[in-house]
Amino acid sequence: MAVLTALLVRAGFCPGRALVALGAGYPKAVGFVAAMAAGITVFELLERAKSAMEQA
């Protein structure tokens, strides 16, 4: 959680405002939204792997 907070402060965006900034064409928002999407994807993959291991 501390890492996420540090990244949000460093970027100057919260997730909702980052999407708005992306739509407005702010270049800084592109990297933030890409990193946010990558984090969501990694989390989902880890959760699926964890679930599959518990069911086995």
C-alpha cells in the first residue's frame, strides 16, 4: 500500500483523474495509466494462480 501511495503522490494523479487527464491528452497520464493497467493485470494473474493452486 505504501508503494502505491508513493507512486500516486509522485505522479500527481489518483486513478480517476488520471483517466480524465489521459483523455485530455496529458503525456504524464499515459505512463501512469499504463502502469496502473499493468498492476491490475499482474494482480489478476497472481490471484488466478493462487485460486488454481488452492483448488488443486
